[in-house]
Amino acid sequence: MFKRRNPQSIVTRIRQFVWPREGWGRATKYLWQRTVRLSGTPHSIALGLAIGAFASANPILGTHILWCAAIIYFIGGNFIAAVLGTWVGNPASFPFIWFATFGTGNFFLGRASEVRQLPELSFSLLLEAPMGTLIPVIGPMLIGWLPVGLIMGVAVYYPSFWSIEAYQKQRRARIDRKRGALAENNVKEG
């Protein structure tokens, strides 16, 4: 019933994923509308978004949603919002997040001067190198993940909370106005 008349090819699907046909602005607006319409309190939705942003600072790709699930299990929040919040970490922002976590981790390890001496990494190194080669990079990033993730989570929580709260108040007021108008019409007709 809801299938495409002409199915998309795999290349078209990949292109749509990388660059949506309607543009990133519309895709972002759509995701935001889906987020504010989630059921739950503004706090639980904003907390979920903040947990997702926090988890996206983790340098180990593929574990972000698992971290979200574990954190939400212990402190609460909206899981769907957390999954949406992991989009804070995306291909455009990952280089900045990784550099921040690497620098912060080296700062906490007392090796702040080594930030400029980042080892040269390549895709072939990641496939062929033993873990001992990657530990000098991943180790500081795992330490720096916590403070950078906390900052990202706080930066996402408050604007999200205020926006969601304002949206829900407007929505409630709009529904109340419609109910009042319907009740008036029923009284006039009855």
C-alpha cells in the first residue's frame, strides 16, 4: 500500500542518505518536529536528547545506541529521543568531537603538549595495525569523552527542554481552544 511505484536503486538510496533530496534543512526540521511531538514530559525528552549527545562523543563508533540504552536504564529519559540525540555526532561533527576528546584526554593525562603530535592515521593502519598502535590515540579519547560528552549533553538539554516545553504549551492551548469551540457549537445546536 505504501510502497513506491518505481523502487529506488541502491545507489539512489545511498545518495539520499548522504544528501537528502529535499535538503538537509528540511530533513533537520522534520527530525525536530518528530522529536517535539514525542509523548513524554519536556524533561524526559530533553534528557533523552542530552544522553544521545553525550553518547555521541564516545570515540568507539557503533556503540552509541548501546550507551544510550544503558544510561537511560539507570537515570531515565526517552529512548527514542536519545537515539535522535546521537545525531549530534555525525560525519560533519565527528572530527571536531574527536579532536576535542583527544585534547581533553591528553590534558587530564598530563600530556597536553602531545596534542599537536597526533599520530598519522590511515584506513589501512586501522585494518592492519595491532591494537598497541591505536591505544595512544583511543586511550586519551576514552578519557576525554566524559567531560566533552557532559558539556555536549548540557548544551543540548537546556535549549531542547525550553523548546519542547513551549511547543507542548502551545499545543495544549490550541487543543483547548478547539475543544471550547466544539463545546460552544454543541450548546448552540442543542
